[in-house]
Amino acid sequence: MHDIGSLVVHMLDETTKTSVRLFAPELVLSGTIVVMLLCRILPVVWRVPTQWIALAGAFSAFALTLCQFDSLVGGAARAESFFTGLLMFDQFSTFFRMFLSLFLILTITLTVLTGIPDREDGPDFYTLLIGATIGLMIMASANHLLMLFIGVEMTSVPSYAMVGFLKGRKKSSEAALKYVVYGAGAAGVMLYGISLLAGLTGTGSLPEMAERLSMIVAQGKGISDPTNRTIVLASLMVLVGLAFKLSVFPFHFWCPDAFEGAAAEVAGFLSVASKAGAFALLVRFGLAFSGHSKEVSSIAFALGIGLGVLGAATATFGNLSAYGQSNMKRLLAYSTIAHAGYMLMSVSALMVLRFSKYAGAEADAASLSCIEGLMYYLFVYLFMNLGAFAIVALIRNQIFSEELDDYNGLGTQCPVLCFGMTICVFSLIGLPPMGGFFAKFAIFYSVFKATSVHWVMWFVLGAGAINTVFSLFYYIRILKAMYIKPRPEGARKVNYDLMPVGLFVLMICLPVLGLGLFPARFTETFHHVASVLLTGR
Amino acid sequence: MDSLGNTLANLLTIAWLLPLFGFVVQILFALKWWGRKSKTGAYLAIFCIGAGFVCSSTAFYKWDTQAGHLVFKEAKPAATAEVAAPESEPTAEASDEHHHKKSSGKQTVFSGTFYQLAQFGDLKISLDYYIDSLTLAMFVMVTLIATCIHIFATGYMSEELVEDYVDHQVHTHDGGHFHRPGRFYRFFSYLSLFCFAMLGLVIAGNIFQVFIFWELVGICSYLLIGFYIERHSASTAANKAFIVNRVGDFGFIIGLMILWTSFGTFNFADQHAADHSVKPGLFSMVTRDDHGEFAKTSGGKDVVLTTQQDGHGAWQAPPESSPRKTIAYTLLIVAGLGVFGGCVGKSAQFPLQTWLPDAMEGPTPVSALVHSATMVAAGVYLAGRFYPMFTPEVLLTIAYVGCITAFVAATIAIVATDIKKVLAYSTISQLGYMMLGLGVGGWAAGLFHLITHAFFKSLMFLCSGSVIAGCHHEQEMPKMGGLLRKMPITALTMLVGVIAIAGLAIPGVYLKFWWYIPYLSINSDHGYVLSFSGFHSKDAILATALGYTKLNPLHFLLFLIPLLTAGITSFYMFRLWFYTFLGKPRDQHLHDHVHESPWVMTAPLLVLAFFAAFCALGGEHGNLFQTLSHSEPSHVEHGFDGSQSHTVSLPDSHSLHVKPAEGGASTHDVAGRSALLAAFIGMVISYLIYAKRVVNPDDIKRQAASVHAFLANKWGFDDLYDVMFVKPAHVVAKFAAAIDKFVFDEILHTFVRMGIAVSKWDRKFDEGVIDGIVNLMGNSTHSLALSLRNVQTGKIRQYVTFIAVSVVTLFVLLFALYPKG
């Protein structure tokens, strides 16, 4: 009892002194949820618009993460795990938490502009949105298999509800149901993988996993050994759970249906935020294999190659499937799948480089550039994809349609929106000088570095390059519809004032251009984050 | 003195650049601001050149009072004692003058740099100025004459002030006349550009800058001769002038190359660097010793350049031990001949004289300004400016070229019937006189004639312009006659010009009246022969020529031919006047419509007549000649004894005036009297034939038909050049064209045909194979893409099954990838 007592005292001590401080952004967001729900109950503050409370909470969270990131980069704070090692506080996780809270701000602003949750539903919607964000932030800082599962589920459950939020629409409800069932299946597989891993290693902590694995792994026997086979299968199953979140082929089936059924704002949130969180988790999980054991490294290496093949397949599948789409949200859903494929390539390159037999200084530098490229890609992706979905939502509010054919001739009616769409589309294709070009370039560069390690990466690189060409055609269709085709007679008009809608669109789209024009300013920060994550320095 | 130099440079720069400003404004904005029918552009041009005249005159006056003043005024006390003996010999003053010139220490030449254009090694290409009395006299002369001619032209060119000008001399295919917009503004913008170029040429401080503006006046001349570009004769004449000048410029360029190689500088004057070091200019590098000899190497074949200054600032050859710059004597001759070649082209000297008569196709004011008074005189000016660089051999060449030109042109002028052509040939002849004067060692005499000629020839051209305007563009003298009563002002001013060019005078009549006019009263001690300007200048040239002949008896023709030419000149000039203004009208219809020109045209005539008559007052003791001779290169004054070096000798300018001890007249007097006699004879014959009709000129023409035909054919020069150059050039050109057409074009065509054949096959390949592959790929990709949609069935049961299937499949795949134990 004494032991347990001192443990409790120690935990309380740590919790109050460190963990709560480091967990403050998430706590603020949780508090925001409580306030919003209270407002709903208390008759006095009934009239207070919930979106402003949500926005204030998002801003506070963003400010807190910004301060944390600043103190980490500046050296005032140091990386550490908290909540008894369940979560990790370092540059990498803080960057993603900052990223997510910034995204939360932008999404809430967008919903304010489009008015998608009405007054009645506001608190429910923002509760779900913020709740999902908290889950994503936990994914980004998860340091334990338990937190991995909790984070994924905490994100998924509000997402299901948000997809089905458009009440009374058959498509929406159907999409939500599909999402739930599919998510449950994927979660089951992942949970099975987690339990296998935890059972084998006797711990859930990611930093300890490599060491434990090296103890149990059978040296020199490869996959013919049952233990090794189990380790591979367990890792694969965990990856399936993440692949579901990332909508990686062949676990993407939910994505087009869910996006089509959900409101464009929700689709935008899911496409960007859940990917950012999942990729942070994937990188963290992949790096958990780092150790001195060659056998463990070779397992991770094989997983990395597999991820590369999956990435190539995902990008190809996403792009080709987008060809035949006539619904904007569906088209963008497949585009999202394709981009997940590109980003998966960089994680694959990271693992291939990191766990190759020839690991050295050069491979370390190259794996740095993988993380750097991934972060840069995500950062650009935030703006360009949110921009595209936001513009779809804004246009839907006026013409009540999300079909591509109804976009004909919009170029003259709402020049600012179409200009923003043009920037986003060019960036999604990867044309210079947009940010998308440098993002793709960075990822292909790291894949190219990995080609010196394994020949399969050549195939991955080739697939990435060809996919860039494939993607050109369906993206251009959007511009063709907007600028070249005439507006049909009697079509609904789109009228937006520059303030505040145009300003918001420009605020999202111009960073895409800015990131392309001044990439060096951001890559420096990313480089620092990546080097701390990989080398501790 | 620096302040004086700056003042002069500033004034002359303003005078130089104002016409450029006028040109730019007119060519860019005249049409937009004022339109075709406005004279505003012309007034702007007149203002620019008139202000230039004021600036030039001020500069001249300042120079005269501050720098040139001392020379004359200090010489005066000695001279006043001899007022009573005007023809007496002025040795005393001359030596005094010489003394003052050397020792007064007053700076009279001002040079400097406006702007450096480029630098190649040591050689700097820059815009410099070089101002001495010659520059100033040229500035005043050019701006004054140009002002008069601008004013005259506002009247003469007024027909162009229309939107639709009908050129009666150009016939269209349907038998009508050519219609075009009026070009009044354009005429004046060209004139302004010309004035800018001409003044730039005169102020230039290095030979390269001279060359730049040399070409620029050539362009202006081309534009102005071809002003009526639609007339075939005008465009041909413009081309001819330009091409013939290129021949001379070729020599000029050779000269420039030699100068650059051997001297390493283009500058006339010494260059003072910021560190007080002095780089010698061209003129300093070829200083002569007291005997007029160049410093030479021991072998005598090379000239040593005087590049070192002694304690007094005089340039001398460095000692033999130190590194010396030398130039082969023959190379110096070639350089001189080369530069003179440029002068031959520009000044229409034999054998390149043929372009000038054709240049009369330009409007008459242009003939007066460009092709008599200023541009064609630029060749003479350059020869004078470049005088220190000429060796005695070059000078002999110059003298002979001038002599031949003077004679040939004068003989052709006898038979010419077009009033402007007569004046054109007379211009060539007079330019020949100037060259002759320079060539025989009369530096000041040649340039003196340049100035006087400019006045009386521009006067006569304007008079002819007035006649032509009055006769409705009839230029043939045989159709005129008896115009004296119809246009008295024109006739009388023309007579002033004729007397001036003929060199008539009444000796022994002195007008003391002039003493009271301030500027002209200087040196009044010699009194004045009652004569107009041409007499004095021609006198000076012939006197030098006689002195030259006395020293070099072999070259006696250099005196006799000019003397004969003086008679011929008098004859044909009076012929022109008698033909045009006296006698009975030969074309009554024309005569009835003749009218005197308006004041805007006659007033310039009167002004120019005044200067033509009196600008040379006092002759060689007058102010103009003295001012000019102030800039005379120092070695000219003492002559040159060529007997030692087996070249020609040059006369000493003072000895010309010396009466021989044994009695009789001085060289100058002998020459003057012979010239006067020749002029009188010429005039009398002319009077008898054309005014009194003692002999019918047509009879003479029939009697000497072959001679007349020869002269009327201009000595056959045009035919000769046609056979020698034009026809061979055509043959070569046709040959080259044929080679081009049948050889090179064929080769090219073959290549092109091959290219076409290849591209046809390439197209088939492209369309059939490449496009096929691409289309196949595109189509298959598209159909694959569309088929992928089928995977997305939307059935949840399948989706969940897929999860299990996928996990198993991936696991199997990993087995394949994972290394077996």
C-alpha cells in the first residue's frame, strides 16, 4: 500500500506541476466545450452565440501552443513526456497541436461565414468539432499504444456524428452509418494489433517498444519464426487503423461516400485535420522501431517498403478514380486520397532510409528531409485543401449545388472565389510557383534519396511522377468549367462581397502562393523540428 | 584667362546646341502641336539659330577684346605713322606683331572636353572643343548666313504650307501630278539639324569628333537634296552625293587609322590632366624647328614626334636615348592625303566634284546654305584646321587639286544655262581657289576666301532663289532676260555678289569715311581700295601663288591657271547677270508674270549684300584677315625652304609685300594688278557678247561646237565614271545576283524541299504511331479510371469484407518482401 501511495503522490505531483501545464491547450478546448454546453442550459446566457465562444477557445488554444512551440524552439522549455509517459511534449507534437488549433480557427471562421450549423445546433456542432480536435491533438502527442487508440477513437466518434450532421438528408445519414461501421471494423483490427504488440512486449510505451522487441525477436530467422511473424502482423494491424484514418488504399472506401454525404466544411475538416493527426502518429509509431537490433530494423524496413507501395497505389487509385467524378466533393475526396498517397511516400522514404542496412550520416540527413518535406506538404495542404473545400461550401450556399456542371462560367460572376480556386487547384497539381510545387518537390526529393537504398523506391518515385500528370486532367476540368464554359441561361447567380467572404478566401489562398514564393522561411523551422525528433538535438 | 575660355566655351555650346533643341522639338511635336499649315516651327528654328548668332557674335567680341585685342592694338602705334603711305611695306609691324604673338603670353586658343564617350587603352574618344579665331569666325559666319537663309526660306518654302501639295514635276501613271502633304515643318527641322551638325564640326576638338559631325552634315545634305524625294532626279542626286562622299570618307578613315596607330590620340590640342601632367595633342607632336623641318631620326626616313616639353613649355623631340615615338615620313604623307581625301569629297574637288551640280535638285535655300556657304566649305575648313599635319608634298597635291578644280569648273560654268548650275560650278571653282591658297602656303588667304565666298555665294544663291520664285520655278536663263525692272532689289543685290566674286575694284580710291565706324577703323592706315570682299581674298590667294611660283618655277601653272580662271570667273558671272537681268525678255509670257519677291525674302538679300560687299574691308590689313591669321600655324609665317630636302618651298607671307630693292612692285601688287586686269577683260568680253550683242553667242556656239559639247558634257566626267565605276559595278552586281539566285538559292531550295519531305513523313509517323500510342495510353487510362468507379459500390457489406481481405493480402505481400530467414 505504501508503494501505491507514493506512486499516487508522485503522479499527483507530476500531474499538477508539469502535465496540466503542458496539456493546457487541450484543457482550454475542453473548457470551451463545457462553457458552450452550460450556455445551452443556463437561461441567462442563452442568447450568447456559441460560435464566438468556440472561436475564442480556438484562439486561446492556438496562442498557448504557439507559446509552447516558441519556448521549445527558443530553448526555454525542453522535450519531455508527461502524464507518466503517456503523452509526449516535444517540437514535433507541439507543431502539430499548433497546426491543428490554427486549422480549428479557420474551420470555425468558415462555418460562421457559411452558417452551416444553425443557431439551434451550434453548440452541438462545435462540441463535436472541438472534441475531434482534442482527439487529433492527443494523436499528435501520443507516446503510448493506449493513447494511440484513444486518440484515434476520440477523433473518429465526433467525426461520425459530424458527417451525419445534416439531419433529414438521406445521403448524409447513410454516409455517417457507413463511416461508423467501417470505422468500427478498422478500429477492431487496430485494437487487435495493439493487444498483440502489448502482449508480446509487455509494455505500451512507444519509446520502450524497440528495446523490448529486440529482446524477443528471433535473430536471423526472418519471417519463418512465429514471433517475428506475429510482430509483423501486429504492426500491420496497427497500421491498418491509421490507414483508415488516412484513407489509404485499400482502406479508403468510406472516404468518397462520407465526404459526399457530409457538408463541405466537415469534409474539409476531415480531409486536412485527421490526416495531419494520423501522419504525426504514423511517424511516431514508425520511429518506435528505432533501436540497435538489426532484426527489428529489418521488420521496420519491410514495413516502410510496404508503405511506399501502398502510397504509390493510393495516389494512382485516387487520381484515376477522380477522373469520372462529377460531384465536386467526391472529386476532392479522391484528390484527398491521392494526396495521402504522396505523403505516405515520404513516410515510406523515412522508414526506408532510417532502417536500411547502410544507415549513416547521409541517410540521417536524408531522413531529416523526409520529415521536413512531410511537414511542409501538410502545411501547404492545410491551406490549399481547406481553400478548395471552403470555396465549394461558399458556392453551394448560392447555387445549392455541388455538381461540377453547375460551376460553368462562374469565372465572371465571382472572380475572387474563382481566383482562389485557381490558386488552390494549381497548387494541388503542383505547378510552380505555388506551395504545392515545392511540397511535391520535397517529397519526391526524399523518395529519390531512398532509391539508393532499395529499388522499389524507383517504382514509387515513378508512380508519383506519373500521378502528377494524371492529376492534371481532372483538376483542369474545374478551371475549364469555371473559366471557359459559358454560364447557362437562367442559372443562379453567385454574388459575394469582398468583405468578409472574399477576404477570407484570399486569406486562405494567398499563403499557398506565399509558401511557394518563400519556402526557405518555413523549411528552416521544419528542419529544426525534424532534427529534434530524429536526433534529439 | 580661364574665365574667358569658359565663357567662350559656354557661349559657343549654347549656339551649338540650340539648333539641336529646335530640331528635336520640331521633328517630334511640330505636327502635333502646330499642324502643317503653321509657320511656328520655322520661327522656332529662326529663334534658335538667331540666338546662336547672338551668342557667337558675343563670343567673337569677347575674344577680340580680351585675347586678340593686344595683338592688333599694340601693333598700331607703329603703323599710324605711315598713314600717308598706304601701300608701303609693313615689315616693322610684322616683326613687332610676331614678337607680340610669341611673347605676350596671352592665351588665344581654348580647348577642353565636354564629355568622354569611350576609352580604348590610351585612346580616348571624347567630345572636345577647340576654340581659336578660326572657330569663332566660322561660328559667326555660319550662324549669320544660316539666320538669313532661314528667314528667306520662310518665304521661299511657303508653298509647302498646305495639307495637299501638288508636285508639278512628278507625274503619276494616269497623267496627273503627284499629291502629297506639305512638308514645311520637316524642311526647317532638317535645317536645324544641319546647323547643329555644322557647328559641331567647327567646334570639334579632335579629329574623330570632326568625323562624327562630318558624317552628320553628310546625312543632312542627303536629306535636303532629296527633299523632293518623289522626283527621280532629286533622289538620284541625293544618292550620288552620299555615295561620292563615301569615296572621300574612305580616305578619311585611312587617315584616322594611321593617326590612331602612330600618334595614339585624336586631340588637336594638348590634354591637361588633373595631376598637371600634359599629354601632347596632334599639333604639338609635329612641331617644326626654326627652319620649318620636322625632327627626324638619323636616317631621315622617320619623323620623331615631339612629345617632351622643355622648360618653357615648348614641345621638342625626346633625346635619342629615351624611348621615342616615330612615324615614317611616307606614312605621315599618306595620313595627310587620306584626310585630304575626305576634304576632296566634301568640298567637291577634282576628281569627286560631280555630285555638287546635281545637288542643286534641293530647294534653293539649301543650295545657298549647305551646298555653297557652309557644308562644302567644311572640307576647306578641315584642311585648314589640320594644316600642321600636312607635309610640303601633301600641300603640293592640295594645290594642284585646287588648281585643276578651279579651272575645270570655271570652264563648265561658261556653257551652263541653268542659273543654279552656273552658281554650282562657280562654287566648285571657288572652293578650288581656297584649296589652292592653302596648298601654296597661304593659310590665312585660303580661309579668308572661305569666309568672303560664303557671304557672296549665299547671297547669289538666294538671289537666284528669288528669281526662280519670281519666274514660277523657271531656272533656265535663256528664257529670262530683262528682269532688272521687274525685280530691282534682287538684280542689284545680285550685282553686288557678281562684282564681289569677279574681284572687280577701282584702285586708288580710298574711302576715309570708314574710319569712323568703330570695328572697321582698325588698321585704317592703309586706306581702302574701292572693292568688294572677293577682290581682297582672291588677291591674297593669287599673291601667295605668285610667291610660290617664284620659289618653285617648275610649278608656274599654279599661278597662271588661277589667273586665267579669275578672268573666266568674271566672264561667266557677268554672263549670268546680263543674261538674266538685262536685254529683252526672251519669254514674254513668263516675263509678264514675274514679280519682285516679298520683303521676307529681299531683306536677307540686303543684309547678305552688305556683308558680301564689306566683310573683307581693308583686305589683308583688315580686321577679318588679321583675326584669322592669328590662328595661323606658327610654322607657316616664315615659309619653308625645301631645297635641302628636295621638296617644294613655301613662301614667307611677309616677303610678298616687300617691294624689291631695285624698284618695281611687290609680289602682292603684281598679282593683284594681273588679277584685276583679268577680271576686267572677262567682264568686258561678257558685256560685249551678252549685253551689247556685238557677237551672237549662238554663232560662237556653232563655231566651236565640239568645244561646247565637251564643256556642256562637263568634261565627260559623269560619262567616264559611268563607264569606269557604275557600269562595272552593275555587271558585278548582276553577276553576284545571278550566283545568288542560281547557286545559293538553289541550294537553299533543295534543303527546304528535303525538309518538307522529311516533315511529311514525320507527320505521318507522328499521327500514325506516336499519336496512336499516346491516344491508346490516354484511352486505356481513362477507361481504367472509369472502371475503378465500379469498385466503389456503396455497399457497406462489401467494404467491411474488404478490410479483412486487405489485411490478409497485405500480410501475404509483406511475406514476399520480408527476407526469409
